[in-house]
Amino acid sequence: MNTPAFKSPSIRWRGRKFLTIVILLYFVLFLADPQAVEAALLKTAKALAQIAPILLIVVFFTALLNRHLRPQALAKHLGHESGLRGWLIALSAGILSHGPMYAWYPMIEDLKKHGLRDGLVVTFFYARSIKIPLLPLMVAYFGLGFTVLLGLYTVVASLLQGLILDRLCGRCDEGKERNDD
């Protein structure tokens, strides 16, 4: 039986509860000021129409990745013997990844079960702070030099954080091995 990696009824229920509360609030607000609620709903519809194609593309690629990406195959490139390739994969995946952080937790957990190093997890999550779609806006506000420098600093810092955690975890593992003897 093929079950999804992440299945939590409490999260689904929380989403329904939130949706119900929002609908009730809109209804109460509609009773107080129908024109304002209508204007808000029109703005929401316009925003949804603009982002719907992007959402569809994201859902398509996510489904494609979930269908063809096997944690066992990826873990061999991100395990303890992954070397430079593992660091580059974690760094680029972090920079290219989007969406809420919690959406990545099930996949990361699965990869960790198959040998993913803790340092690579840290590098991945730290590198997520670079948001490619927002870079043009950042250049417009702060300039190209600042944006490039901050991006380079973030890349270096994410690698350093991962390396430091790998060292610390390695020492913890050595201590466990000594205590097991």
C-alpha cells in the first residue's frame, strides 16, 4: 500500500476551522459594510487570478518531484560520503526552494532516515533565506552591490553553519560510540 509521507488529520481540520472562521468573519463584515467586503473580495479574486498560473506550475512540479524523486536515490548524494556534491546540492536546493518551511519537513525527515547529514539540512534551511523572485525588488531598493554582497554572505554563512553543525554532530556521535563500548 502506497501511503503519502505526510498525513495529519489535525492539520487538515485546522485548515477547515480557519476557513470557516474567515467565511463567518466575511459574512459579519458584509452585514456591517457590504461595499467594503465586495471590494475586498474583488481584490482577492484579482490576486488569485494573477497567481493561479504560478500555483498550477508549482503544484505540477511538486507532483512531478514527488512522483520521481526517491529519498533513497537522493540520500546517496547527501549522505556522509557526499563530499562537495552534497554541499552544492543542499545549497542550490535551499536557494531554489520556495513555499512554507513546514512543507519541506516530511521530505527532510525521510531523507534523514536514509542518511542525510545534519549539516546539509542546516545549509538547506539557511540558504532558503535567499529568495530569487525577490532579488529584483531588493536591487531596486538597496542596489546591486548590497544585494550581491548579502547574497554571497548568506551563501558562505549557510555553508559555515552546516559545517559547524556537522563537526558538532560528529563529536556527539564519537561520544556516543565511546559510551557504547
